[in-house]
Amino acid sequence: SNAALNCPALSMPAGSGQHTVGNKAAIFAPANPLGGPPFGGDPGGDGNNTGLSEEQNTIKEAMNAEVDKRMNRALDDLKTKYLDRGQRSVETSASAPTGAAYRAEEARRARDERREAELAALAERGAQVRAQQSTTTHDESRPEVEEDDSDDDEDAELAAIRAARVRAIKAEREQRAENARRRHGRYEEVAQDDFLAEVCKSRHTVVHFYHADFERCKLMDVRLDECAKRHVEARFFKLNAAKAPFFVAKLRVRVIPTVVVFRDGVATARLVGFDGLSSDASKPDEWPLSALRAWLAEAGAVEYEPEATQAEIETFTLAGARAKMMRGLHNLDLDDLDVDYEDDIDGAPGHRPEDDVEE
């Protein structure tokens, strides 16, 4: 209220340099620490601050200049930080996501990770190739013997390895017999009413959702039938999508053909069409059986290692490298060597090796 604004308790004494509550206009005028009129005021009314002393005018000008300098400096900093970013200035921070150095470090780290992954994959493939070659050499040199009690001096470690191998072979044979009892090794059609029961019988099940009129489905049938014969560790089925609308909707099958992998009755992976099987993008329908077997192995449905190529054998095994070297020497044509018998090492023209005969 107006009475409150005129209350002496809410006012400041004159000449204190502070603003009174009742004078709103004085709030925006800076106080003069020298005890004179405010710096923003004009006691003379002519706009020249004639009411200020020379010393006060000098102080005011110095303060205005300092304020202007600081404001201009702050504006320049903001312009450099925000307006010029990405145009003239380059952020070199290695810790901020916007810095060029940070992005370069991230790119370098990503390259190193890819390189490490490639080296790990290469080392794993080399171990697989050497294991395949070792098994092949063992099988060719002598027949497999499960137990041999004649070697009394056999090392304990080798005996443990052989015993583990024997147990593994027996377990594999038992598993094969159990799979054969469950009709593994066959590629059969299953009806919608029997789908759940059949899928849940085996630990690993591969189901092909097909349509009878689609050529791609016929090609997939041929390849899956071959896979079923080679991989008895999984059960292979095909399901007519037109006659199984419930499971098509339940499993959200949108493209035909679709191959779904089940583990203990739960869908864990799916192959839509021929995605990723062909190495030639211009020929998506042309792909080897090994590509499908590799995909099934990656999905966890079958056990499969690609057979070592000749180039891999020469790269990862000592025997392969030696064979490559010997083959190169065998194919070496001496006529391709640039030997000029007219100029002998000793400088005697016309000298030939057959002339070096003792008289």
C-alpha cells in the first residue's frame, strides 16, 4: 500500500548512496560511491553531466570503458565457442564427444577392435585347419584304436587324453543312436496339429516355412534335405505356411521361405529368405550348401566347421607350406633363368660348363 511505501522504516537516509523503496526509478540508476548524485543521473538537465565534478566524470568514463571492454571480450568468446564451431575453429579436445581429437581416437579404437577380432578369427580358423589335418593324417596312417593295452610305457597324460577321446566317442555314438530313434537324419513334413509335439521332442529343431508354388522354397527343400542327412544332431522339418496360419501368425512369419531354429521348443534364430547366404549380391539365389551349414552352426542348431581349402592348408600348416614350396620348385623351368654363357664369371667369352672337363 502507499502507506507502507512512505513508512520511515522502509526508507534509507539521504546521501547514503542506496535506493529508497518508494522511488522505483532510482532502482535503475547506479549509486555513486563518492557520495554525489548517481552516475546515471543528469543534475544539470543538459545531457552533459555538468553537475559532476571532473574527477567524477573521469571515474565514470573509466568504468564505462572497462565495462565495454569486458562485454566485448565476453561476446568474442561466445562467438568463438558457438558461431565459429565447425567453420573456422577446430576442437582438439580428446575427452569431449564434439572434439575432432575425440572422434579420431574413437575411430582408431574401433579399427583396433576390428583388427583384434579379425586376428582372433584367423587364429581360431588356423586351429581348426590344423586339427582337421591332424585327424586326416592320423586316419590315413593307422586305423583308429579305441583302447590299446599293449603300450605299458605310455605317458600318463597321453593316456588321459586317449581315455577322454574314448568317452567322447562312446557318448557321440549313444547320442547318434538316440537321434536315430527320434528320426533324426530325415527331412520330413509336419502338420500344424503335430507341430508343437514334434518340435519339443528334440533339443535342436530346424523348421522350414514354405509354400508349394515358390521356386525358392523348392531350392531350400533340396539344401535342407542334404543338411538333415549330414547333421543328425538336429531334427529337420518343413511346414506348409498356407496350412498353418496359427503358427505363421504366432511366429510372425512374413517372408517365404523362412527357416526357424528352435532350442528346447523355443525359437532362437531365423533365416528370412536367402539373406546372407550368397556372396554375390547380383546373384542372391546362387549360394553353396556350406553357407547354409555355416548359418545353422552359427545359430547353434548343428556342429559344422568349413573344410579347409588348399590355400588355408598352405597358410596354417607346416606340411602345406612345405608342399607349396616343393610344388613351386618342381614347376620351376630352368629355361626361364636368364643365364648368358657367353659372358663367364671369369670374363672369358665363349666359356660353357661342358668345357670344364679335365684333359
